[in-house]
Amino acid sequence: MPGELPVVPRHQDQRPYLLFGAAGNAAGMTQAGARGGGRSAEPAAPPRQLIDQLLRAAAAAPSMHNTQPWRFQVRDAGRTIELRADPARQLPYSDPSGRAAHIACGAALFNLRLAAAVAGQGADVRLLPDPREPLLLATVRLAGPYRAAPADSELHAAIDRRHTNRQPFSSRPVPPGVLAGLAQAASLEHAILHTLDHDEAVRVLNLAAGAERAQLADPGYRAELARWAGGQRDRDGIPDSALGPRSPDSPTPVRDFTPGPQSQLVRYAWFEGTPQLAVLSTRSGSRAGWLRAGQALQRVLLTATAREIATCPLTQPLETGDAWLVRDPRSGSEQPQMILRLGYGLPVPPTPRRPPGDILDQPKPGENPPPGNENPGSHPS
């Protein structure tokens, strides 16, 4: 299938990622040098510059309130990259279960896979590889030569252009063909994307408004917003420049960050009459399901960006005990993981990101340092 990234898992938990055709060859891939049935030689250790490129791509992924709840460690002379959740960056009020943190880390994992593919490296991915290490969410082993498809390059080029757009969109609807492409992008990562009709969109918008009213009544939630949103920020969180206005006459289809004491005066603007919404769901609400949802989300977001479609998450109902109400009764037993607002909007500024050195854990004494950094105590550039 065109556009599938080189993910060749070995662990049972990764069964949905198996991309093998009937003949035993990886479907939808063109791997350089993949001839015969013999075992390929151990790939050469990747250069330090490549590791930095992969980490920068991973760190460009979206996360709730731009908390960037991930950490990485490089092992096996750079051949294996471990992805871990950072509990210090979890949101205890908005995300007590860690679902949003897992989705964010899944999005970072997809970016890492994509950057590896474009750099000519196949990726052997394992989710939740060690039950004794609950913070270890995935390992990515760079598995040797891979020839990226044009679709891979197109998505990779969208990584730095993808930004959450909390501004009003135009009334121009997203064409059905583009929506079908977004649904296909989700299915490639074993998720489901439903575009809501008018009545369902209104229902979900009302759910979001009700959920947010309840959240804003909680002083702990307001303090959490104040920590991560507003003001001038250069490493994480949402600066004033990325906050959206409020609607003067109807429920605003973006989160209200104004309780933060650092925010500027509230701005008002007219939003589109009925926002176009889509719900991303998975078959499972497990931790592995959340990670798959994150990878599907990022493929959808990058596909939208490549088609000049603006996107904005609208997840307040999913942060409550009534998240199941988001599910369309006609959709069976799917587990909603993300609500997206889609449309056409003006460009918006990016939110800040931490550099690779701030998200890379150094090896413990006796372990191999990352390539190009033989001093375990030094920090990457």
C-alpha cells in the first residue's frame, strides 16, 4: 500500500503493524538491497547528525498544552532509540490516566519513523516492549537501507509546517476527496477517522462546551492551564501568540486558555458557523491503542498539512468520565481518542520546542554513548 512506512515488528503486541504480503515480502515498501532470503548484515552505526535529525523530527509532534511529554535514549551505538514517557510533564487534571501523553508520544514515534524512512533507514518498532518498565513506550531499531516513497517525502516535508491553528477558519468546506484521504491516512495506522455530519458536530460541540465549563470550575485545572499557557515561551507550553480568540455569540470551538494569569486581554473573533469536525478512534482503549492513535493522528495531521488543511484538536469531552458520549452510536464499539476541527485558515506561528539535548537521556555508566558523544557526561549540541 503506497505511503506505508517501514515498520516490521517482532513482538506480539505489534500484530496490527504487520505489513507482510502473501509472499512474505513487506507490502508497500522498496528496500534497497533486499534480495534473497539470507539474513542481512548488521547495519552500520548511524552518524550523530542523523540521530539529531530524528530527534528533532520526533520533538516536532503535537502534545496537549505543548508539554512535550517524551524522553529518548540511544543505545547500540545509535542503532536503537528508546522512547519513554516523562511523568514530570503529565497533566494531572487534564490527563490523569496518561492517555493524552501516550497519544503525544505516539505522534512523536510516527515522526521518528518518517524521518528515518526519508533518511534511508528502515525501522523495526516495538510498542511497550518490557512490562517491567512502564515508562518505556517503544523501541525503534534502525534496520538498514530503505528507499522512501514519494508519499513519505511529502509527509516529512509537512512536519515543520504543521501547527495547531486556534484561529477562525473560513466557511469553505473541506472537499470530500480530501476527507477521504484523511480517513485513509488513519486506516494506514489501524485507526478510524469519522467526519461528523452537521447534527453530530453540533452535539459534540455542545459536549465540549459543557466539559470545559466543568473543568474551568476546578481551581486545579485553572492552575494547570496557567502553568502551561500564556506569556512569552521559548521551550514549551503555548505562548500568547498561539492562543485563539473567543467567539462573541456562540460556543468557541477552541480551548479557553484565558484563566492563565500571564495571558493577554481576551480577543474576540467570528468563527465559522458550524465547524467541520472529525473523530479519530481505535478499536482498543489500551495503552498500546493510545500509542497507535498517536501515530494515526500524526499521519492524519501531516496529510492535512500537505493538503493545506488547517487543524485544531478539541478534546475537552475526552478528558472527562463521559468520554464515551463522543462516540457516534452508529459506530459500534470504537474508542474515541481525538476530536479534530478541520478547515481552511490563515497561517499561524509555531509553538516552541526543546532542543535534542533536552530530551535525550545520557547512558548510564558502562553503556554505549550515542555516536559522536563518547563522553557520557556531555550534552548533545
